[in-house]
Amino acid sequence: MRAVRSAMTTRIREIRRRRGLTLQALAEKVGTTPQTIQRLETNNMTVSVDWLLRIADALNLSAADLLEAPHQRRDRNNPVT
């Protein structure tokens, strides 16, 4: 389970950066602080389903998009870029 969580938090950070969002910008979309987003991205907090859904919504993705391993993703018009 730890590997899944680590992969998910890495994906969140990669997607945020690829989209040019700062910690502050994502935090505002999610309704939290930049420090909380940083803790999440560095795998220093446990993410509840509610948080996962809020982050996915802020990034215009599904929760499944954040949980899928890269080799499992189907090309759905490249939703994670």
C-alpha cells in the first residue's frame, strides 16, 4: 500500500508542476494551505478518500487517474498533462 501512496503523491506533484501550478495555487483550488499540499506531495501525510477526490477535482482528473500506475493508464486523450 505504501508504494501506491508514494506513486500517487509523486503523480500529484508531477501533474501540478507540468501544469505550471504552484503549491499556493493548488492549495487554493483544494481549499487548504500550501504546507498541507507540500506534506502530501512529500508523502508525509495520509490521504483520505475525501482529500483524493478534492485534489483530483482541482486538477480536473478522476481519482482513478491519480491512482493508476503509468503502465496501466489508457490514453484517454492524455488527461494527465
